[in-house]
Amino acid sequence: MFSIFDIRYIKSEVILEVLNKLNAIPNESIMIGDRMHDIIGAKEAGIKSIGVTFGYAEDGELEESGADFIVESSSELLSCIFKLI
């Protein structure tokens, strides 16, 4: 059995496929990511992005990739999400 992750290699395509499967609207969705590929994929898919520094990103990676918001803790992430919804 194949999943969408077996056939999609471009991050924005994966994001859009998941949004489609969930019947979610891109401009009402938020991507949370810890690497530049997550942020760039979100931008290409037309959704807001929150970069988390407590993942695998190198210093400055999230800023350089254009994350809409950058947070440094899970509590800060939760606050950011609540502000956006």
C-alpha cells in the first residue's frame, strides 16, 4: 500500500495533498516546521509558517527561509498558534 509520502518528493506537493485529504483551506492552515524545507514548502503552498528552533534547524536557517513566525519553546508555539486562529 502506498501513501502520499511514497509518491511525493516536493514538500509543497506533500503539504497540498495533506490539506486536500483533510479538506483544509490553505489560507486557513498553519505549517509548523523545524527545517527550511518545511518553511519553503509552506510558502509555496500558500500557508503561514511557524519555525521552531527546538528541532533540527541550524542557526539562522528558519529566518533565511522566511518563516512567518519563529518560536523557541513549545509554550511559545502554543501562544503563537492561538494568536493566529
